[in-house]
Amino acid sequence: MSDPAAARVHDSNTLFLIELRQKCLKNAKPVNVTQKFCPRYFDGYACWEETLPNVTAFAPCPNYVVGFDPYRTAFKNCLSDGTWYRHPDTGIQWANYTSCVDVDDYEFRDLINSLYIFGYSVSLAALLTSLLIFFTFKTLRCTRIAIHVHLFISLALNNLTWIIWYKTVVQDLSVLQQNGIYCRSLHVALQFFMVANYMWMFCEGLHLHMALVVVFVNDVYAMRWFYAIGWGAPAVLTIVYVSWRSNSEDTTQCWMHESHCQWVLTVPVFASILTSLLFLMNVMRVLLTKLHRNSTNPAPIGVRKAVRAALILVPLFGIHYILIPYRPKHKTTVETIYQIFSVILVSTQGLCVSVLFCFANVDVHGAFHKYIRRIKRRGTTHTNVTGTTQPVQSQIRDAIV
């Protein structure tokens, strides 16, 4: 692996690497013509101390390079004339970092990233299909479905952003080192959509609570609050997070590593999960009470299925995020299980939402059945009257209206 020259460090636009170089060279010994030694040198990855001729220098592998094990060491040879070894092909100073790569761990991380991309892609396809269904049938346009739509939009954008992140940032070391505005903006978008997902899940629970507990609710007025909670609150929290992190020390590698600044996002998410669970527990209590008191006129089946779906999804959305501060130690069996569990749970959230809130939604089934009945009825009518069938385009238009 060839070492970048010192000039490249200055050109990388990475303040972190510049600070490392300055720290490395701060106490460098002056060159002494009477005594040959390889001078202290920062190659963009590690700081190499002054080394005597014909001696091999060792340095810890950098912990900020993805795929490197910081518990391993790299080495660099000091030649007999007091100069660092140069690669014969490139002519620049060269250190051996191949030992820093844990091949087995790298292959496992690469597999996990590929599984995330696959899971997010499947979820994105399911979410887009669900949104197409919701936007196609006008009979599905109500407050409850509107909340579903915004939840699906936030999830779809989140999945798309994650796919771009894994494809263009995680798999490209140069992007992480340059730490440009593009990858940092992508990280901010991920945080915004993540918080938006939880806030719209909170709106799901809040709406169910209002529908069964509150006597009268103005849907137009309620949707304004839902917009403020679902999109407005995440925007404010993300702005606070960006301002805090921009002024902290955790500004390297596209902000991909965990930071204490993320508590400004974590605390509201925890609060929304807890409140949603309380809402849904109360909804179940009220629903069971009504079913018990009036068995001849139970709550609508759509409400009951929506409650069931929300009860499943709120814990589903919260389990992984709650476990983030308690991640297992690196390269342990528990961490392997945790990573696989995270892939399955997180990347398929969009698919689960689509199945529970759209594909298994009684209102969606009713809309499709009504659409099919209209096609059959109109086809029979036109066949009896004119002996021909109505064009498909007109049937679809009339069914949707």
C-alpha cells in the first residue's frame, strides 16, 4: 500500500489528518549530518518516529480507517543511508499496512453491508408499491391513510439514503478521508429521516388514541399538528444536532461514528417510543372495554387491525435503536449475532410497514374489491347494451373516482 505524501495531507481538506500531522512533527528532532537516521514522518495514516538505519519501525494501525484493526501494527523500513524505503514502482515512501487488514472481519463487514443494501432495496420497492396504491384509489384518502402515507414517504427516503450511503460512502475510503460536504450532508439526511420515522410512528399511535378516546377530532386541525410533529420536530432536532456536532471534536470520516451529540436525537426518539406504547396500551384498554360492553356492535375491524399493526411496529421500530448504546464488543460472537439481528430488523422495517399497513389493510382490500366489482358490472352492462366491452382505461378511471 503506497503512502500519501505530506502535501496530500494538506490537500485532503481533512482537518483531523492535518492536526495529526502537526502533532506528529511537533517534537521532531533536527537533522544531524553527523548521525544518520530516518526522520519523523507522517504519511497520512500513522506517525513514524525517528529510526536508526537498517531498522524496521512499527506503528499502530490507524483506528479511523475502515477495515483496519487498531490492535495490529504496520511497519516501515529505514535504509542504511538514513532514508525511508521507497516503493520501486511509485518512487514514494512506502509502509506496509497489509497486516492492518483483518481479512475475515473485512469480509464479514462487507457481507453485512451487502445485506443491508439488499434489505433496504426490497423495503424500498414495497414502500413505493404501497404509496402507488394509496395515491391511486381516492377511497383511501382519509386522515389515517394520510398518516400512513407520510410514514411510508419518510421510510422510503430513509431507505434510499441508506442505499446511497453504503454505495458511495462506506465502500469508498477516499470519501471518508476527504470528509466532504456531500457525505456529511448525506449523514444529516439519514438522521433527519430516522427521527421522522419515529415521529410518524408516534403520530400513528396518537391518532389511534384520539380516534377511540377523544369524542370529537377536527381532522384538518389534527393533520396540522401531525405535520408539525412528523416533519417539523425532526427538522428542528436535526438543526440542533448539526450545530452541536459541527462545534465538537467528532467531525471526521463523514460523521459516521457514534457521537455524544446524538443524544439530542436519541432522547426525543426514546420519548416518542415510550409515549407511543402508552398510547397504544390505553387504546387496547378502551377497545377491549368497548368489545366487552357491546359485543353486538364491536369496534370496526379496520380500527382493530390498525391497532394490532401499530402494537407490532412500535416495539419493532424501537428495539434496535434502544440497543445502540449497548453494542457488544468488537469481534465477539455476541457482536456477530447483534449485526445479523440488526440487518434483519432494520433493513426490513419498510417491508413490515407495507405488509401491515397496506397489503394487509382492510381498506385497501375493500378498494380493490370495489374496483373489481365495478369492472365486472360495467363490463356486463356494456356487453348487454352494445355487445362490446368498455375500454380498460375508462374502467380504471371510473373505478378510482
